[in-house]
Amino acid sequence: MTEHYVGVLGLAEALGVSRHAVHKWRSRHPPGSPHPFPEPDVEVDAAPGWRPDRLEEMMHWRDGLPGRGVGGGRPTAARQEFFAEALARGMDRDEALRTLDAFGNSFPEMTEAEISAWLVEEWRS
């Protein structure tokens, strides 16, 4: 029975980035680094492959990269909208950050952007 894997190109398409970005991530985030890129499940002629059921794991890895509103860089649009709505509701920045942190701990399967968007939607409904 043939097993199917996702290569660099398929992974890049699923994550909405270029294959070059995937190659950069693999070299910049090796095993043993603070945020290591998930190891491939198979390599064929030096080409890596990941099981398709690991795509969600890859998305969570990508969302945890510094510079995506997690400790540096420009915040995501969802995070900016969340902070604007929190401020309008009388929360200060520390309260808003604690709120995101609490929801992030309660719903680890959701990204910060998903939590931010969900909270804004809930507040506005």
C-alpha cells in the first residue's frame, strides 16, 4: 500500500507561504533551537515529507513564530482589533493581555488570532 506525504511545496501551499519560506524555517529553526521546526516523517533522496495529518501541527508551529504578534514584529490585524475593542470596553493593555493568555491556556488548539477574532465577535454580538 502506498503512503502519501506532503512535501515542501505542498506544505508551503497549505500554510500560504512560498516553498522558500519553508526551507528558511527548516534552516533557521533546527532541532535543539528554542522553536524547532517539526521534523519530517520521511526523507526520500534528501527531500523531506510529512504525514498529511500533521498540517495542523505545522500551522500552530507557524503561528508561534516570533514577529507574528508574539513578542515582536507587527501585531496581526485580529490582535489590533482585539486591543481596540478591549480598550473601548475599558480594559487596559495588561488586562487585555491577561485575557488573551487565559483564553489561550483554556483553548490551546486555537491560535491567538483566532481567539482575538472570536472575542471581538462575541463582544459585538
